[in-house]
Amino acid sequence: MCGIFGIHARNEDVANLTYFGLFALQHRGQESAGIAVGNGHSVVIHRDMGLVNQVFSPGQLAEMNGVVALGHARYSTTGASRAENAHPLPIRHPVLGPAAIAHNGNLLNAESIRRDLEAQGVVFETSLDTEIMARLIESTHGKTWSEVIKGAFARVVGAYSCGVTSDSVIAIRDPFGFRPLCIGFIPHGSGQPSHVFASETCALDTVNATFVREVQPGEMVVMDEHGLQSVVFQKQNRHAMCVFEFIYFARPDSILKNCELEEARIRMGQVLAREAPVDADMVIALPDSGTPAAIGYAEASGIPFREGLVKSRYINRTFIQPTQSLREAGVMLKLNPLKRSLQGKRVIAVDDSIVRGTSSKRVIDMLRRAGATEVHMRISSPPMRFPCFMGVDIGSSKELIAARRTVPQIRDYIGADSLAYLSIPGLMKAVGRGTIDEFCRACFDGSYPVAVPQQLEMDKLALETR
């Protein structure tokens, strides 16, 4: 997860535009937020724990003047959830001066790079893989930021969609394209347009920017007073965008691979209805992430779609809460059943995924107490059986209920009358873009597109024995 937003714009309030962009990306990270603003001579950074509107005040934004800005909304995967780990992180290159970096992803060779830099005398202040990238940039020779960043990222392996800001703003995407990153511009009549990049197109909409294209895997895009310059710094024959961006992570109004995600998620529900039909009185969603698939299931099955659960709009996404106890408490605060609608009904409840199973168990119990006579669970993704090493906080297979139980066993654990998942071929049919080998689906089938270092696998195995 994590959301990043960058802008180069003269005669614009870049700090405020970045603030608005981060609002649109808040679903990607809710632990901390930060903005770095550069004026060509210095870079000012403000970052702290909390949601975007908790971290920034109008007075703070008014003091952040410049022509470039870089913002970040954090969801922790590497490094604990605390203030010193908030992004963007400062960079001070010995030749080029100050800059800042923000990162969405997870590096696979972070520890080996860290050991090499420590052997050179580099001192680290955090456990973040983002700081490893920052110190690597500082230690890389070059006459321009483009040259330095190209040299530094030639050593990096893993998932990264990054922004670096100094006198320009630079967007970098790993050669597999695991995490999304897109480019837009804000027209200024006959003047030079302002250029922006963001994790998702929904952030472009917020600042009235026009979507241009995605940053390509292995591409570095420099945005400065000369416009856009593109550099391919690494080539990879296979691309592997995280397919879970289509299922859950990205906002439904965003566009990935020329596909509007709302429509893809509706198709997931339609395919699921054909793969796993069941006789019932109503289809409900586990809002909000399950809603498009539930609509698709209802359309394809002919069973009416009804609202069965009311969601509080003031509760964060429970999957990305930093602890399991907060996730479980969030479920009970977030959802409330409509008892009159559910009383005496056979219900199909549609959700996008089951990770640990605890939330599903609580929701099904809630539906039964509200009077549902049957609850049939339908999941618009395949079972998650393998840990993620590419930027999703699934620490070990011990945390994944589908890694330890069969589908009938999961059904019994969560208390459903029946349970069915969307198949991998069904998912790819619904996505409708490219082939299965153009996506990372390792959490479903264990087919990692890049070799995972043995130490990382051992670390996750150690988690399972604790």
C-alpha cells in the first residue's frame, strides 16, 4: 500500500495541491502523512503520525513555498508505525544538495545494501527500506539527480514506486511494475502546464489534472521547468503488477491498465455468480470494498441486491490497521446490520477477500443475530495462501487462514452455510487486461515473479513459530 503524490508547478500552491492529492490517496495508508516542498535551493519537510487532515494545518501549508512537492500517506510494511518512519525522508547528496524521497513498495535486497553501506561508514537512523534507498542515493556519484538515481536504483531489487524531489520531481517505478504510478498535467492556457504523478488516477482528478499515462515499469520520469523527460533505467521482459490492486487496494474510480476498477470488480462478481451459484433471497455487500462485486453477482444471478449492512464513514479500512486487535474492534464499530431487511432471509454476502478470517466470522455472526436464516459467503478473489514480499503486510502464512485450512474448513470456522471463492482464471477473465503472467498473483499460487532471498523466507517462517 502507501500513496505518493508529486508535482512540479510554477505559480501554483504546490503544498496545498499535494495535500488535496493525498486526501484522494488516504485509503492507501492511514498511519502517517508527510509533504516535502522544494524551491531549488532547499527542501522543507513536514511529516507526522495521523491522517492527512490531522498532520497538516492551513498555517503549516502556507509556510511551505516552492515549485516542487512530494507527498506520502503511509501504511507500514518495513519499519514500525512511528513518527520517525513517516515519509518523505530527507536526502543530502554531497554534490547535488538536499532532496526528499517517498516510497510505495518493499525491497527484497534491502539488508544486503544496508550491510554494504554500513561497511562504508554510513549510519542509519531507522529500519526503513526507504532510508536504505535514501542513503544509497547519497552514496552514489553523479552530476545530475537523474544520473545519481539511475545509478542507485540499478542496485535495488523489489517493489518500488518512488518519488524524489529537489529542484525537480522524479517518479521511479520498478522494472516489474508491482505498484501503480501514473502521470498527469494541469493545463495553464498558453503557459507551461504543471506536471503531476500519483499512485492512482483518482488523485489526479482531485487536483483537476488530466491523466496522460502510467509510468512504465523500469522507467524514470523527470518533471522540471523543461517539461517531462523519460529515462528507461532497467528493462524486464516480464511485468508483474499486483493483481490485488484490481481486487481491493486501489479506489474503484481509479484506472489501471486502461481499466476502470469499478467495472472490473463488477465483472468479478458476475463471473463469481456463474462459478458459484446459490439459491437465496438477497445479495448484500460487505461495504465498501465488496459492493461492486456484490452488484455484479446480483446482476448475473438475478437475485436482488439489497443493503444489509450500514457502514460508518468515520472508521478506517480495517485490513490496514497496524494490529489485529484494532482490526477486530474496527469491524464492530464500522458495520451495523439492517435487521428488518435481514429478518428471515437467505443472504449471499459478498466480500473481496478473506485474509485472517476473523472479520468474516464476526460479520456472519452479526447477520445471524440480525435474523438471517442462511448466510452464503462469496469472495471475489481466490484464496490467499502465500505471504507477500512486495509491499503488503502479510507477515507469514500463519496469518492466512487459507494457508492452513481447506475451503470447507474455512466455511466452518467463519460459520457460513456455504463458501466459494473466485477462481484464478475467473479473476483474469474479469480483469480482462493482458495475460496471467503480466500480473503478480503470488499470494494465490506462490508463483513469485522475482526470486525471494532465503533470509526473507526464513524471517517469515520464524514468524510462524512464534
